[in-house]
Amino acid sequence: MGIFSLVDFAENRQSRMKPGTSAFRTFGDIAGSYMVVAKGANNSRLLVKLMVQYPPGPKGWFVKTFLLWDDLVMMRRQLLNLKQLAEASQ
């Protein structure tokens, strides 16, 4: 998440991020939102939502077609890392 800057934050609930200018030029307009939902006394669920407006033309097609799969792999890894960190702190 090094390319993102924090835009909004609600303690113990949600954070929203947007990329800096270099990432915007490369990937288009992206906003990421993380939200924690309590599921009982010892359980919670982390929800992630990405909203993307791809760049126009061939560059947008390339980003939409190929980087989508790369993002899926990276997001899964990030969520597994967050899970491991949360479980280690209990």
C-alpha cells in the first residue's frame, strides 16, 4: 500500500486511501476502503473495496486486463498478512 495516501479514517472502523500522482498516472483513479466488522466477541471480518476509473485508451485496456489479476494476488497476500498480524497480537 506504499503508493496510497490516507484520505479518511474512522477509528476501529474504516480507512480510505487514494494514490499519489505517479500511481494515478499509471493505474488511473483508484480508491481503496478497508472496513472492520465485528462478528461476535472474538471474531471480526475485514472488508476491502476498490473503486477504479481506468485511464482511457490502450493503456486503460492493458491495466484493466492484466493488472486485475496481479491485484487479486497482491490483495490476497495483504489480507493474509493482516490476518497473521491480528492473530499474533491476541
